[in-house]
Amino acid sequence: MILATDAVITFEIDEDILEKIPELGSVGEASTYPDKCTAAGPALVALKEGRPSFFWVSAYDRTSERRVKGGDDVQIVMSGSFADQKVEDMKDGRYKISFKPEVAEEASCEVTINGETAAGFPQSLTVRPPTEYTSIALEGEKTRLGSSDGSMMQSSASAVLDPTNELCLLADGGNHRVQVYDFVKGEALESYGKIGKQPGQFRCPSGVCIVQQLNTVRTVVTDMLNHRIHIFEGTGPKLLKTLGSKGGGDGQLLFPRGCAANEDGEVFVCDQGNHRIVVFNAITMTYVRKFGTRGQAAGQFNTPLSVTVDLDQRILVTDKNHRVQVFDKDGAVLFQFGSKGRKKEQFNYPAAVAVDDESHIFVCDTNNSRVQVFSPEGKFVHLWGQVDEKGKRAAEDPPPPEPEEGDDPVVKEEDPTKLKMQKPMGIALARDGTIWVIDHDLNQILVY
């Protein structure tokens, strides 16, 4: 017998069968309530034609406590063309739902648990065609945002999109603030923060990431010269908590820079001065753990610069060893790629790394004035910018002609809005294929 809801059963029994009760089974303390369950995972964020994906359904009881056992009847009904549909009981209260989209289309998904529709379903799904990576930036920039004098942004080094892909947050280091942009219109909406040491104030904010857990959204900003991170409600500006202090102990930081979040609310911070990654939880607002030491071996760092988390929850880190290291969700190194140089697959100060919804890896190869793209396995795919695959820098515009005798010399005036990519230090990738590259020297956003 299976009880679909919590229940108390009262009945009279003879003493003769008391010893037989254990053989009849037991009534659990709490059963699964479909209207309390949650769903999260890459398939609910972005889907690409031909690329397998999945999401998790987590079971909860009537008191909103996570179930720790399986056994529920979880079913999935999908509209559209999806192959390899599968529901896997993880036996710990989680159910992995996986499938492969076959066609770019608008579709929907419904999940039932023990015959009842789970909370948040049905959900609409958008399946997009695969990205043509070798076509990126072939026609140059779509537009530029910002002004070359640094009045709109200065020495900016990090950008991140909110879960809706409607807002872009920018760590405006030189102006000691966070800027919020309308990503679709490319317009600055608001900014918050100013120079200082008080809570909510910054001294060179250098990294920004957004954490989402169910309906909870929080923004984490690294405050490099104050050796701490700030946690804001939503996309700001309400400050919830400041974590970290100057030092090398647990939970301490030394010139923190890049940061990124996983689906569990954990935030990975590049602790530059201590040559490690420090992990905090943005939901509980506590220190969790750390990994990495100084060095050049696999799993070690020389001033970690940037970090991101892909759809499979792998952690990718760039550092001054001029490479990208890929770790599993617990911090164990899986593989690495890159070395110092100017040719393709080489880097000179890889200041930023990001992944798209196909887990392709974008690296801002800063001192080579370019962006490189790699497959999820770290194989070279494409690049654009000033240095080509062979390490040759793009030719500059020809100098003005020599003046005729008696004529005044021609003075070439540089139009700062026409300068080529100089020092890409941050990158934000949208699901629709739009790319924002933050150029540190130009003080502009290059839009592709």
C-alpha cells in the first residue's frame, strides 16, 4: 500500500498479530508533496538542437523539508521532438530528467509526481539552433557602448547577465561601483556603490556574479582592495552581508578578483594573493571551503584571474600560468589547456573565461588583444581580435602620405571610437548569441 499524503491510521488489532507488524512494512514520517517540489538544471535554462540536456526534480514533504529517499512515480510529458527521454531515480530524493532536442522549436514540458503536476509545470522550452562559432565577429562589431574618456566606465573587468538575460551587471573598477545595463537596449539603468571601506562601498570591484536558488536571486561582488566580497539582494543595491577579511586563513582573502556561482548557490572566488579558489555559499552567506596552492602543476595556481561554471557544474579557472584548468564540482582537476604565446591555443594573460549554453569556452586573451573559443574538451574552435592563429598582429592603418615640399605635415588623429580591440578583460554571453566584450583600455563594451 502506498499513501500519497501524510496520514495517521488508527485501528484495533489483536495481540496475536503485534509481532507480525514489522513484516507488513511501515508508514513513513512524511511523503512527497508535488506542490512543494522544485526543478532546476541546464535544460530549463537553454536548449540547443542535437545537444542532450537534463534537469533535476527535488522532492519535498509538506513541511518543505527535502526528501532523502526515492520511490516516487515521476513522469514526464513533452510536446515537440525530443529523443532519449529518461527519468532516473537517484534514490536520495532527486530525479534526473534527461532528453535530446531534435529540432529547433518552441516546446513544453510537464512533470507529474505520483499522478499530480509538480510545482512550476508545465514549462515552456525554447530549442535554438546550434551556434556557428566560426562565424562569430566575421562582420566586426554590431556596436559599442561607453565612452573612451572613462566617464561611463573605467578599468572595468567583469560582466554578468541576470537569469532573464535582460540585465547585464558590470564591475566598474575605476569608478568603484556596479553598473546595471538594459542588455537588450544597451542602456545604463542605474549604478550603486562608491569608493570607501564601509559595507556596500568598494575599492576596485573586480568580479561580479549572480546566484539563483528557486525564487531567490543574489548578486556577489568581489571588492579587490578591501579583500572581501559583498552579497546583495536581487541585482542590488540592498546589501545583505559582507564576507572575508585580509589574510590567508579560512574565509580570508587577498586581492579577490573573478567569481562565479554554481546551481547550489556556491560562489567560487579567485583569491589572487593566496593563489587559491575560496568557496562561499551566497544563500547561507557562509564560508564553505578552499582548494588550490601556489605553483605550476595541475591543480595549482599562479594568481588565479577568472572563474566560471559550466552547465555540467565543472569549474574553469584561468591564471598567470597562461592556461585554463577544468575542475569537477568538488575541485578535483580534470584537465588543462594553454601555454604562454601568441599562436592559437596560447595565451598572454587570460583575464576572463566564460561558457555558453553549449559549454563552449570563451577566453579573453588580454595581452594578445583577442578572444579565443574552445570546445567543451578544450579543443580550439575560433578566435577574433588583433592577433591571428599564427601569432601575427593585424596590420595597422597605413600612415598618412608624406607632405609635398612647402606643405604642412598631415597629422593623423586617432578616433578612439574606431580603435580595434585592445585589452579584453571581461565577457558576457547571451542565449540569443549576443556577446559583450569589456575592453579595459578602450573603456568600452564591444558588442558582437
